[in-house]
Amino acid sequence: MSSGLAKDPAKVKTSSERLKQLLDMTGAFDALSEISVQQAVPLPVRQQAIIQLKNNLTNHWRSRKILPDQRERIKSRCLSLVNEQDDLICECNEIITAKIARYEYPQQWPNVLPDLVNVVNSNISARYSGTPSNFLQLRRALELLNAILKEGSAQRMLTGVRTMSKIVEQLHPILHSHYSTVAASLSSLSPTSVSSLNTAEDLLLAHLVYKCLAKGAVWMWQKMKTPDERLKVDPWLNDLVQSSVLQLRTLSELRINIVIALLPNDRLIEPNPRQCVTTLYRHVYLIGKFFRRLQQLDAARFVTMPLCSDLVHYYWSKVVQATDSPADFIGDSPLSVFPVRFLVQGMVIFKESIAQWAPVRKDGSYKEQVLPRAFVEEAVKLLVTRFIPLNPADLEGWMADPEEWVNVEESENDHWEYELRPCGERVLMTLASQCGVYVQPLLETTWKEIRGLPASDLTTILQKEALYCAIGRCAIRMKDSIPFEEWLQTNLAPEARDTNPSYPIIKRRIAWLIGKWISSECSSPNNPMVWEVLVHLLRDRGPGTDAVVRLTAAVAIRECIDTLQFDLNVFLPYLQPVVTELLRIMAEADTLESKRRIANCLGLVIERAELHIVPLMSAIATSLPQLWVAAEEDWLLKASLLETLSKLCDSTKEHSAPLCALVVPMVRDSFTPSAKAQLDEDALNLWQTALRQTNTIDAVSGQPGLIELLPLAIDLLSNNLDLLGKIVAILESYFLLDATRILQLGALDVFKGFVHGLKHALSFNQKHMMQALDLLVQFTPPTLYADAIHQSGLLRYIVQAFIDDQAPAVVLTEFVYFLARLAIADKQIFLQLVSATAAAMNLMETQVWEPILNQWWTRFDNMSEPRSRKLVAMGIANLVSTGRPEVLDRLATEICNLWLDVFGEIKEAREKADEDPSSLTLYWDKPAEQLFVDFEGSLEFDRRKAAYENDPVRTTQLVTYVAARLHEAEMACGGPTALQSQWLAKADPTVLKQIQDALAGR
């Protein structure tokens, strides 16, 4: 049955829908809960029941319909599972119980904690007094208690915080006492006792009790910060920290000795010793996690806690001891003498404590308690000689899979808290930062000693590589001590050309070192020797190099280019070989992650090269289709390729037209059903860039043109609300390039798409859409769009919005702007559209004119830009000239007042201009460079600037325009006398005189 469902998505959907219906039925969760606790039911059925209960119960817990009177039974069954044998059932029950307790404790479920604590108390008391106890019940109760404390620790609301505080206050003395009792039994651990089942149980109990204890302590540590609160909790926190330090040291030493004793006889392969040693390691690591968490929350306070200094020194002593032990003592296993995670944990705690013992404060004063100079120097030597050098496992991984090895190295920032070598590098960086007065002279001296020494054997090569790594990590501290450019010329460049078979180790580190030194701004990228060395490492295919070197050189080139000091003129001689080799390496790479990394590097080179990349445009474009096809469903690589092509279009500007042959199919492919969720935004960015940096949407040399993507843009306008802003911007770019052609190809589709989008868009997107239509109307003759506006229902939608008056003011204002633009373009077509709209809405024309004119006047107060107010003034003037009685009826009042307001702004602007003879523009007439900042550097900027500067609203004299329109109105009404007597007689004489004076130029 399961395989059938997997093959048939329809059946899977039907089954999931049926399951949802069942879970929504009253009593469903009660039945699942009952099934999960019945021992007679087959175990798989019980497991499935509690899994469904875990996944769905908490979302419906407060539902009176689904759980009318069954909550108490479910809660009772949760507690009854303390005797359950199956771990899966218990793990699910822990989650369920913790979630319910978060909702209901203490009001509706006051007994949950007392009942669990009673189970713990009675069983621990019995176990450690020699009387029979129930280990399973005790374990399950502690696991439930831990889950409840974990859930409570996530409380953020004040009520939950108070409840959690009370829980911790009640439980911490009990738990601390129990831990002391259980831990006492661990002091006799030995290689012999770890074979005992009783010892394994004691270790697990100690671990579970401490998990609960640590969660409560961490909660108090981060929540109790006022002096009064600290006074209350510090005594028991100090006691816990102190006892935990002693316990960690004791158990850690016992574990090390036990493992060393068991190793020779392979005793660790036996189940009981293996389980005991593993649990003991987990417990030691848990105590360390507790300390690490306290340190993360407050490092300065942490080092003042009792014995914390001893703890840090103990951890470091284990690091030193591990390096002095046989190599196989260190391993990534809990059964190793020195597990990697334990050593890394200790190094991290040591690293984060260094700042508290730095010799010099931030203000330059010296501290009293500091790390001794000898200790720091020994630590640095240990790190550079034992932890930072590549080990045999690193070299084996390098040889086995070079690309994967580089990928792991480049992602080192993600895993330095889990691996020894990256962690050692971070410890060194912190020592150099906090104790630079000790570290810098030591590294400088070591560098002087080793820089000129020949490195022919592997051991010397590895030590030199480690020193180069240390210098690169501490570049900022070492920049004044090491003459990098001289070192590069004298030593690094010759080493980069050495053909020693072991020199890829050095060469890879040289490339890395240059990248780190330059990106840290410790040296200039404008040194030709930098590019000589990196380009050589990038393209060298002879002996003494490999793919790791080339991939690292590519990353280093990216880091050097991505700096503020980068000078393109210095880099230009190396542009062609860099691009050629990057394309070659990307084609040769086996892993998609390597291809993605090289693609990102190539994209940055293209971006910084600007128009100088044009001669290489064809070579780059030719390589992209094969990479795109090979990427299949690696969406990250495809996104990188889209970004690379976008940057190529951006850099080549007016030369980018041939790239449309790639843009069109790649954008189309990005919107297939399987790809669009992953690539739609990157594809839109490419599409937008291609439009902004071209002068034509037509095909070039028979290749696909951007015009072919127009139907996709219209479809997205209707169906992709998430990225509507980008889609509208793309259509604006189309309008700016060739609005007439766009409407000739499908005016109705365009307007239908906008209407559909307007009906579902948010207000800021609606505003953007209307601005795009405003642009379209400005650029095209009315005959191309008039019928489409009517057939699409756009004007009906606007009129209905005016009638309802429920849309945001900003949207209604944009509608008025659009109608004003229509009126200016062709007043007769405007009248025809109003008439057709009235018929389509089964209204009289007067009923359509009324909301239009009401909003025209009402929204005038929402218009802050003088240019927009002038647009509206011109639009209404053109409607006045038609002689429509609905318009003229408002001439003497609203319209004259509107004109007067705009005349006042124009007059004020002229007065300011007269006072400042150097000013040639009106005060509100902003330059295009301020309005279109986001488009600077693109060809579209010039198009937008031209559209702005040639807009009739800017170029037309408003007073002259209004005077001409009033004259046309007089003719439409039968002469000046008719207009005056019929429509202007009721005007305020003062307002009318001001209008006449303005029109007469007085």
C-alpha cells in the first residue's frame, strides 16, 4: 500500500486529506492517546498513534470542539508512560507532555511537576539506600522533567517567565541534592566497574539529573540580572559552578585513565564498557556545554565564578597533554582518549576567556591579572607546530577529492567550533588580538628564521605552510612587522614557481595568504606582483601544482578584487588570462559547489572590469549554456549563473544586445514549474538588468529578443504577487524602450494584466502599477490604448473604487493622477471612455462623473508634490474645455480654488528664482539625477531622464495652458458671456479676480 501511494501523488493527497479530516473529528486525539498506552496493541501501531498525536495535538489543544472534555485523560496517560519500554514512544511523549505543561502548568495541570518529582525522589532514595527501585521509571521521569524545563526555557511572555522562575527555585535544591547523591557513586569508576550494568545506569542517571540542573541554572544566569535577583541566586549558582568544575576534572581524568587502560585489550568493543565510556564522555561534554553557555551569555562574569580560572587552565592542560600523546589518542569518537569535540570545547572556552586576561585594556592601561608571557608564547608555539599544520588525514582528503577538500576549507567559518585545526587558528587569532605584545614579536622572529630556508622535505613544507597560515590569520597584527611586498617579491613569488612535487601545499597557502593579506587591507592590491603570482597559480598546469592550488587562487583573486583600493588599470593586463582560466576551471570542475564558487568569482571580475569585459563577452557567453544544462536541479549554481549573466549585461551596457540570446531562454527556463520557486527572483534581476542595459527589445542577428518575454511578464503580473514590484519595474523598462510597439502587439493583454494585478495587490504595489500605466499613457498615442482601457475594465475598476471610497488614500490619489494624464492626452477619448464605462456599469453618465470629480477635489489635499498638483490642474483644465456641464458645475468653486492653489505655488517658485539669479529651474523641479539614483550608470537612466524632461507637465506653462482651455470652454458654451452667466456667476469675486489676474500675467 505504501509503495502504491508513493507512486500516485493523487492517492497521497487523498490519504493526507482523509487523515486531516479524521484528526478534526471530536475524540480523535483521545483515541490516539489511548492507543499509544495500550501494551496489547502492536508496537508499530502504538508508535504511529503517538507520532500523529505529537504532530497535531498541540495545535488543537485549546479546541473545545475536538477536545471537549478529554484533556484530563490525555494528561493522565502522558504521566503513565513513565513505565514505557519503547524509546520512540517516550521521545514523542516528552514533546507532548512538555507542550501541554507549557500551556497548563500550574493552573490547569498543577500535579505534573509534583508527580514527576515524587517519582524521582522515591526512586533515587530507594536506589542509593540499598532498597529496590525502578530504574526505568526513574529514567523516564527525569527525561520528562528535562523536556518540561527545556520547553519552559523558551518562555518569553512575562507570565511564562515568572512560572519558569518558580519552577527553577523549587527544583534546583532537589536536583542538586540528587546529583550529589548520584555523582558520589561515580567516584569509584575504574576499568573493572565499567563492565557493570549498575555503573551504566548510574552514569545515565547522573547525566539526566545534570541536564535538568544545568537548564535551570542557565535560565537563572540569563534572567536574574538585577542586584537583588543576583543576591538571591548567586550563592547556589556559585556552589553549582564550583562543584561542576571539580566534577568535570574528576570525571575527565577517570575517563582518560579508563580508556587508556581498556585500549590494549580491545575491551571497548564489549557492549557494557563501550556504553559506560560513551555515557561518561557525554556527561563530561555536557558539563562543558554548561560552562560554554554561561560564557556565551556573559564572559566577563563567567571568569569571576569560583574555580573558572582553574577550569580554563585545566582545559588547556588537556590540549597540551593531547599533543604530547600518541597521535591515535586523538580521534573523532567518544571512545578516543582525547575526543576531538572535547578538545575543541576546551579550546573554545579558553579562546573566549583570553580577553579577560589580556595584558592591556582597551583604554591602554595594564591589568594586574594577565596571562604570563611564557604561557602565551608556549601556547602560540603549540598551535603553530601541532594544531595548525595539515595532518595526514587532511593530506589524504586533499589527494582523494581535491575539490571537496577546498569546499570544506572555504566553509571553515561554519565549523571552526567542531574541528581542531580551524579552532586552533581562531585561538591563535584571539591570542594575537588580545596579547599582541607577546604574539607579534614571536611570529616575527619565527618568520625571519624560516622565510629563507629551503623547504624540500614534507615536514619542513608543512611547518612553513602552518607559519604562513598563522601570519595570514594575524595579518592585521603583523602588517607593521612584515614587509609584505618585499617578501612577496623575494620569497613567495619564487616559491609559487617551484616545481617540487610537494609544493602544492605551499602554493595553495601562498594564494590563500595573498587573498587574506589584501582583503584585510594590510597591503595594496595594486601591486603587479600580486597579480603575477595569482595568475601564475591560476593557470599553471605543470609539475608542482594541482586543482586545489588553482581553486584557491581563484578565491584569492576574488578577495583581492573585492577591495576598496582595487585599481582596474593595474589589473587590466591580467583580465584576459584570469577570465579564460576561470572559464576553463569552471568547465573542468566536477562538483557543482566548485562551479558555483568559480561563477561567483567570475561575476565579480566582470562587475569590476565594466566595459573592458566587452572583448571577452562572447567567450563568457559561449560557456554559460553548457554549464546551465549540466546544473540540472542545482538551483544555487543556476542562481549563480543567472547572476553572472546579469553582471555581464550590466558591464557591457549598450554592447549587451547579443546576450539576449542567452537571457531569453534562461529566464524562460527559470519560470518552469520545477524551477520558479527557486530561481524566480534571480531570473527577474537578470531580466531587469538586460532591459535597462539595452537599446532594443527586438531580435538581433536572428537570435531571440527580449520582446519574446513580454507574454511571460504579463502572465506574472497577474499571477505572482510575491514579486509584483520587480515585475512592474520590468514592464516599465519595456514601456521606456518601446511603448508603442508593446501596445501594438497586445494592448488588451497588457491592461488586463494590470487590472488583475490591481485587484489583488497591496497598496504600495498598486501605486507602482499606476505609475507604470501613467508612463505608458505619456509615451503612446491614445488610439493605441483607449479601447484596451475600456475592454479590460480598468476605468470601471477605478470608478468603482471612487464610489466605494474604501481604498487607501495613496491608491485613490494615483488613480486621479492617471485620469489627469488621460485627460491631458486626449479629452475627447476621455469623454468616450466615461460614456462607455457608464453604459458598462448600468449607470447614468452623471453618476460616473460625480465620483470622478469628487475624488479629483478630495485627493488634491493628499498631493504633496507640486509637479503632481500641476498635472491634476492641467487635467481638469482640459476637461473644463469640453464644456461638460458636470465639470463646469464645479468650475466656480472647486476647480478655481484648485487652480489658485497651484498658481500660488508657481508664483512662489518664480519669486524664489528671481531672488537667486543662478537658479534656472523652479524650486520643486528636481534634477533627474536625484529622482533616478537607482538607475545611474544604466542606459535606462537616459530614457527616464528624457521622459521626465519632456513631460508636458514640466514643459507646459500652466497659466497659458489654463487660459487656452478656458477660451475653448467659452467657445463650447457659446461665448464668454454664456460661460460667465451660466457657470461663473456664483464664484467668489475675490477668487475670480485672482484667477483673472493670474491669467493676465498680473
